[in-house]
Amino acid sequence: MSESWKMLEGQRALVAAGASVAVNYSRDETAAKHVVGDITSKQGRAIAVRGDVSSESDVQAMFASAIEAFGSLDILVNNAGMQKDAALVDMTLADWTRVIGVNLTGHFLCAREAAREFLRRGRMPDARSLGKIICVSSVHDVIPWAGHANYAASKGGVSMLMKTMAQELAQHGIRVNAVSPGAIRTPINRSAWETPEAERALLRLIPYGRVGDPIDISRAAVWLASDDSDYVNGATLYVDGGMTLFPELRFGG
């Protein structure tokens, strides 16, 4: 379910740091192949693997493909996410279930398979950790969002899932952390920043005074995947320009 911008920027950053990557997609095979082609054209290693992260069998097949291609895995970036927005009184059970399935159940299924593989493989020579799991969440794991009950609930769930996994898996040397983006300049929210008027309104919510770029998130994920963050576990890194700092209170309160 990852949008192509997420795949491209995130995978580029990981490859630049020395990783081989498996690019998951659920429908947009063209975008996934574009990402793989971009990486391999620069002598990186990448494969595309199809699968719906809310499906247990799809997730297991995805991990089997990645392990077959690369021998094992060291890092999971739980990145799939979607929105199906509606007022609470208009939201259908199908839309609630679908968003929870992708955004929360998908994180659980992928993290479980990654942890199983880390434990099966054991610690590699000279490795600081057994493996790393990074959950890409949202500032809406702490900020309520009217009209988006399913999305906000899924992100709140990701926060507690991440912390619980970190607590449970730390004894095995597995680190689990999260990146929670704020307003990022991507196609999914283009209407919020593409005109000067829209961007001015959005910036009232961002004390730092700029809309984020995808590379801001990618750099944070690479740091959490690296040994530079080896003593960081169970943490959420808010990459949001201060959006979680009650920005409206700058204007009175």
C-alpha cells in the first residue's frame, strides 16, 4: 500500500547507506518496478515483492521472497498506510476495517515475520543488534483528527504496538522504534500545500515554518536502522517541524 514517493525516497536512502531492499507493493507494480530500476541502475540491489500487508499469507510470501533473494534480513521498515476518510456517523464498517487492517494489522504481521527471521538466523558476526524494526506512524498517534477516526485509531495503535514489541524483543537484541511524520510534501496531501494560500494555512500548524520533505523521513529511518542509534529502543521520533507542540497556542491561550 506504499505510495511511490515513499518507496522511492525511503529505498534510495537505505541503499545509499548500504542496504539491499525488498520493495513491497499491493497494486502499483509499475511504481515498484520504477523504484527497483532506479536502484539497480546505480548498482544497488533491490527486488519488488507484491503483497497486501493486511493478509497473513501475503506477508509470509513477501518475507519468503525477500529471504530467498538476500539470504535473510536485518531491517524492517513498516511503511504501508492508507486513508478512507469520513465523519464518524458516516464511516462504514468496511472502511474502518480496511484502514485498521493495513495500518495496524499490517504492522503486526510484518513485524512478527521479521522477528521470527531475526531469531531464526541469530546474531551476525560484528552486529550490534539482532535486527531492527522501524514503524512509520504519524503525528496522529497523539493528535486527534476529526473526520479520520479509523486513521487516528490505527496510528495510536501503532504507537502502543511499537512500544510493546520493543519491550518484549529487547531481550533478544531486537530494537523497535517509530518515526512519526507531520505534514510532508507528498501527492496524498497536495491540496494542503500546492497553492500559496493553502500552504500559509498549513504553516500555522508548523512552528518551524516549512512543510517537510520525504527525505526528512528517510534520513530519520536510516538513523534508526543504523548502529548510531544502537541504544535507542521503544522511542518515537517526531519529524514534524513542531506540529505536536500545540502550535495554535503561539497565538494565545
